[in-house]
Amino acid sequence: EQGHPELQTADSPTRRVGGAPLEGFETVEHTVPMLSIDNTYNEEELRKFHDRVVKGLGGDEPEYVVELKLDGVAMSLRYENGKFARAVTRGDGERGDDVTNNVRTIKSVPLELKGKSPKTLEFRGEVYMTRSELERINKLREEAGEEPLANPRNTTAGTLKQLDPKQVGRRRLNISAYEVVRTPDLDLPTHEAALKQLGKWGFPVEAHYTCCGSIDAVLEQCELWMEKRG
């Protein structure tokens, strides 16, 4: 690439890791607020949620998409002219840290989208670490006489706060896309359509999502994954 710069591509391995460590992260305002997700722990609370949805729809019965919630760090990614431009943490929901150089090291993040895409595209995803990767890191730490890290979620958060992208690149983080931010010139009539489109662009999408025609079907999925989650 040094000898033939015209041959460098957007997804070249040399473009994954940035240069010198940063002195700190810039704070960026979200174009659309990143709201937190509420929790519910039983059937009664879930049915009350459903009743509020029906009321909000003027009595119409909704269909649902049930997805597994990966335990990681929420991230907003922006693409301009089909190329990865920026990544921002959730922060306080209104403003977050610009961690673009760190997220660029995540190999499952496409540096360039596949196919046709809007001039500007923003999506939300979850950056996470697998248990097997945490085990690999802890084995290396123990060999070096260091304390093991507690869990994948906290390790992911701590990794993204590193000021040196090269250090981030040594840990194998992943990302799973779950939401397309409102885009005026993009016709995505349903959430399922958005998930499928994300996959076509090259984003990893959690594979076990299910479309449910009723709240009873949603509850069946919850019961199923209570057994399978381990």
C-alpha cells in the first residue's frame, strides 16, 4: 500500500488500527437520543406493557419482534456515503464519547457498506465480548501474574475506554446491530425489515430474533429462552 496507495481499500487491515494514543475522548451530541431499555421480570408486567401499547395504537393489536438482549455496551455508529465515519457511546443518552478509533478495530464492524445505502446512515448496536474471549484474556493475565477480569460486560466497557486503539485491537470485541435511526429517504416499514436490511449492508444481527403475532407468543418465547439461555 505504501508503494501503491491507489490499491488501498476501505476494508484493508491497515485501516483498522489508528495511530498514536489519544489524550482523551471528544464528547458528541446524539442526533437522536439514545434511551435506556426498561426491565420487566414477570408475565403481569409484560401484559401491562402490552395493554399500554394497544391503548397507544387506539385499540389495534401489534405484532412484536422478540430479540435476545446481549449484555454489552450500547453504541451509535454513523456512515457517510457508505463508509464508516463515527462511533459514539450512549453516555447520558443525549451526549456520549467519540470512540471511533476504538470501534474501528472491531473486525465485525464493516468499514464500507455492501450495496446501495443512504448518503447518511446511523444505526445502534451492542458491542460485546464472548465468554471464550474473556477466558483467553484471563489466561494471558494469569500467566503474566495479573488479576483476572471479572466478566465480559465490564471488560468490554473498560476496553472501549482505552485511549490506545492498538490495545483495544488486541481484545476481540464483537458488535450486534439492533436499530436503524430514523432516516427520511429510507423506507423500512417494520422493525423486522430494518433487521434484514442491516444484514444486507453487512452488519451482524443477533440471529435468534422471532416475529410474534400476539403477546401470548411473546411470552412463549420468553419461557423458551429462560430454558435455553444457559
